[in-house]
Amino acid sequence: MHGCVRAGKRYNMREGIHPDYKECKVTCACGNSFVTKSINSEMRLDVCSACHPFFTGQQKFINRGGRVEKFKNKYNL
Ligand SMILES: [Zn+2]
């Protein structure tokens, strides 16, 4: 009897200390993939940091910095 109770407690404790997180391969629609920790072993994304409009848009914005000055001059900003 006692042995069974102890085994059950030990099992619960181990579950609490080690949540079911494992290596998760994330694949994006753009072809980019990376590994993270998740309860799923595989995930699919529509956007990631490599193709998200916020990041790609920001890069274009920086690359075309000259246009901002033209825009400002045109509208007297
Ligand atoms: Zn992506």
C-alpha cells in the first residue's frame, strides 16, 4: 500500500518539474524554419520574423530612406 502511494506522488512531482516541452520544428509558409520549445513537435506558420510585413516593410523603409525626405519636402512636413 505505502509503496503505491509513494510511487504515485513521485510520478506527479516529476510531471510538475518536467513539463511536456520538447524540440519543436517550426516551418513557415515562406520556407524559413527554426527550432523552438513547444508542447507540439511540429508547427506551421503563415508568417515569421523573416517574412512578416512588419519586419520586411521596416527593412524596405530603411533602405529607401531617401524617399522619406522627398515625401517630407513635397508635403512641407
Ligand atoms: Zn516566414
